[in-house]
Amino acid sequence: MREALRQILLSRWSKSAVFLLCLSPLGYLGWRAYHDELTANPVEFIQHFTGDWTLRLLLVTLAVTPLRRLLNLPDLIRFRRMLGLFAFTYVCLHFLTYIGPDQAFDLGGMWKDVAKRPFITVGFLGFVLLIPLALTSTKGWIRRLGGRRWQALHRLIYVSALCGVVHYYWLVKSDHRLPLMYGAILSVLLLYRLAGSLFKSRPAVAVPAAQ
Ligand code: HEM
């Protein structure tokens, strides 16, 4: 079973399949836009849709390391960079919907809003933290920074995901179940990472691989 899974993960098509999977929410959004089905408030719909997918993809990216260890499938690393870059793509679209249709590209107004509304402040921080990670996601940057420094920098993804969860929790007015569920998933992933660094006896699985 594990060998079959490994063959699938290593197959020529697996990356294209994950790429299409990550692209499918965007395709769905385009399909709804084409059919004029973006609800009565399209900007809000796109904002929520892209926000949701940013958070989901951040958590999936963070789940890669625990899953490759727990399932003994180190080849899952092949998809981590792509997943992270897709999370970044969705947050860029999320941010663009905000500064474009929402703020009418009024940068002054945007800064005031970032300073005034805590949920925007924390979301903005989550976005800014992802920028250096996206920029340094290549093999060249891993070489330039060295594995340890690169890994330390890329731990910022946990802070970014935390900002995303707090952002979501603060913006929801009544039903907090979903942001709490995302928070619980992030806590499990964080605890796994913490336990891993406290009990370092387990053999380390080969580190950063930008593919
Ligand atoms: C890591 C970064 C971010 C994540 C993970 C994230 C995630 C989310 C999520 C999950 C939602 C709610 C979706 C729903 O209700 O279904 C949301 C809404 C929203 N986000 Fe973000 N976001 C991020 C960054 C930002 C940034 C940088 C801005 C703007 C500066 C922003 C502005 C908004 C706005 C205006 C809403 C809608 C609020 C409302 O309808 O009341 N977000 N975001």
C-alpha cells in the first residue's frame, strides 16, 4: 500500500495533479463569475472565498511535514513549495480585492484602515510575513541562506497562519465555530512541531527541498 502511494507521489503526473487541484477553487470562482453567480455582493464573496482558501492552503502546507513522518512518505515534500506558493497566490488575490474594489486603491485610506481595525492589522501582518517566504522559496535561496537559516525564516509560516486564524476569529461576529476549528488544527500542527524539537531522538527526515 505504502509502495503504491510512493509510486503515485513520484509519478510524472502527481505534480500536475496537485497543481490543478490547487487551481480548481480559482476555476470555480471564474466559473461563477462567468455565470454571474457571485451573489448580490461579489466583492464580499470573492474576499471571503479567497480568504478561506488562503487559510486552508496554509494549513495543508503546514501539515506536509507531520504527514510525511506519520505516514512514512517523505516524498510528500515534492508538493510543499507548490502548496505554499498557492496559499500566497490566494492571499494576493484576497489583498487585491481589498485594496482594489474595497478601498478603491486609496493607499492612505488603506493604511488608516490597517491601523484602525485590529482584524485588518493582523491579516495584513499575516500577508506581509508570507512575502519573504514566497521570495525565498527557490533552491537558489536555500543555497544562499543555508539550510538552517532558511528553515528558521520559513517558520514564519506558523506566525502567518496564526495571524490568519486571529484575523478570521476577530472578523466573525457571531458563529465562531469555523475560526475555532482552524485554530484547533493549527494548534495540533504547532504542538507536533514543538514536540518534535523537544524530543529530537527521532531520525530527521531530509530537510528543505524546493522542487
Ligand atoms: C495570511 C493572511 C490572511 C488570511 C489567512 C486571511 C483569511 C481570511 C478569512 C478566512 C476570511 C473570512 C472568510 C469567510 O468569512 O468565509 C477573511 C476575510 C477578510 N479579510 Fe482576510 N486574510 C488574510 C489577510 C488579509 C489582508 C492582508 C487583508 C487586507 C488588508 C484582509 C482583509 C479581509 C477582509 C476585508 C475580509 C472580509 C471581512 C468582512 O466581510 O467583514 N485579509 N480573511
